[in-house]
Amino acid sequence: MKLARPVVAAILAAVVSVITGCATPQKPVAFQPETVNWRAARVGVAMTPLPKVDTHMPGANCLLCIAAASVANSSLVDHSRTLPVEDLPRVKARIADAIRAKGGKVVVIEEPLEVSKLAEADKSAENAAPRNFRPLREQYGIDKLIVVEVSALGMWRTYSAYFPTSDPKATLQGRGYMVDLATNTYDWLQPVTVLRASDKVWDEPPKYPGLTNAYFQVLEVGSDEFVKPFQ
């Protein structure tokens, strides 16, 4: 049987997710405003590359399960891939504005930050970042680096093998963190997960108005979650 390209892409994404999901997750680090002297420190704000908007089906964890789920949700998959990211990239500027309002000096890093391309770092210290951010200190003339990392955008429908266990919901998932570039440790790390169901009957192809409205809501709520600690 020859699988359609979207199905193959979904299978590969699931395999990568399983492989990368084996690492021990870093626990959240609460933001302590008193740890940063905004008037003395020079802070960088960066964003990792945004993922493509898509439909995610966690729990469909065998190859045939993934193929069946992708076919069953093909119309929703096609629609989700047409959705824009709206003003999500402006999160960097909003964080920078909030820090400037406190008298801080900010460098907004315009290009997407490819964290995976940074060298691996020693993780023996508490809250140590797994990648070495230290070279960015000299490169951008900064003492702290705030990173907005969005890992999933679009729709989220849970599965148990072949069978859906929920209706689709709109989602934004990721995390925000701040790295002290002198120690390469986290001053702040906050997971961000926003899920919102349609306020109507969700299954209205091909435009899915209820889920589409929920998607734009999660973009707004998720953006606010990244900015809130610095306001």
C-alpha cells in the first residue's frame, strides 16, 4: 500500500517524537524578578523557528494507527495547514517593550534561534541548560537571553491506538525560558500549553469555523503567557 505524503509526514513526526521524548524533562523554574537588575543587565530576546501549523494526534503510536488516524482526519489536517500564525512572531517585541518599560536594555534577535545547533553543555549544575548558550553573550553583547520556543501549533486530538479519545481542540504548546549567559543556567523556565475546544459542533468541514475560532483564541492566550512574567 502506498501512503499519501501527509500520512508519511505524520509517521515520521511521530517517530521523531518518540525518540526525542526519552530525555528527562527540565522542571519549571519560577521567575524571580529580584534576580534581574533590569537597569544593569543587557537582555536578548529570541524566538526559535515556528513549527508548521498542523493537526497532531498523540496516542496513535503504531505505523498503521498513524496512517488510519491521518486518513480519518484528512480534511482537518488539510484545513489546519492553511491557518496563519498571525501576530505570534511579535511576542519578541512585546517582551522587549515590557522590559524597556522597566528601564532595561534589550537586544531583539531578529533571526530565528536554532538551539539544536548550539553545542551540548555540561548539565551537572542545577537548572543547567542542555545547550551551551555562552557564545551568544559576546555575539550579541548580552548578559541574559530570553527564548520563546513554540513546539506545536494547530489542532490536537488524542488517540488510543486506532481510536480517538477526544474531539479535536486548538492548541499552542511550547515553553519560555531565560538563560544566564555567565553560568548557562535557567533563571526562568515556564511550559506553555493552551488547549481550547470549539464552542460549536466541531465537525464542520471544510472550514471548521468553531475550531478555527478556537485556534485564533489560543494564539492570543499563548502569546500573553510568554509576555506575562515581564509585565
